[in-house]
Amino acid sequence: MGATTKPSTDFFTDGVAFTERTGKLNRWHELLCLGLEPDTMSGGFSSEKADILLNFVRRDPAYHIITFASDRYVNRFEPGRNTIYYLADGDADPNLVCDPCLALDWHLVFEDSICKTFAMLKDIKNRNQTKG
């Protein structure tokens, strides 16, 4: 009998690098163009919409699902309650994992994401005010 090896996990703490490699779609408007309505401003879908995403990736294998649970991202679908799912169109390797909370500068990344969210909300508010 030959030896077998288990695929190793490729672990990230850099959320931006993980997003770029996996092709995680985090633009709300981009997902709307695909006929999907995310539950979060960052393009996340609640566990109640898991079936919708599973059907979508079955119809279009260019996409895959990323699961966010327990403060980490895994580059595959993992069923569960209180999980957030993301659609992605990059590297679908299921051994990619990201835990941004283990990064030394996690607090700076978190602050940056909050600022980006406020800017996005301000943009939406300003658009609504210009409609007549």
C-alpha cells in the first residue's frame, strides 16, 4: 500500500489577500446584477439563503461559495446556523482558510472597513436626497 497525504490548509490572516485569491464578491451592486440580493452591505448572505446560493453555483460552476463562521472564512460551503455565505469567482481550492482576527494589525483593518461602510452609507443617503 502506498502512503497517502492529506491536502494541507493554506492559511491566511490577510483578508485582502484571501479576497483577491478567492475572488470573493463583496460589491452589493455586482451581486444584484447576477440576480442575487445579499443580506449585508459587504455582499454576505444569511444561512436562510444557502439554498439559493447552492442552486446558483450548480447552474454556473464559474462561481463557488465561501463560508464565514466562528470568525474565519473557509473557501467552501459548510452548512450551519449563524453563518454568512459569500459568492466567489476566483480560486476554488477548498483548503484556503482565512482568520483575519489573528493578524497583528486586525484592529486597523477593522477600523478601515468601518470607515468604508460609513462612506458607502453616506453615498446611498446622498443618492436618495438627490432624487426628486
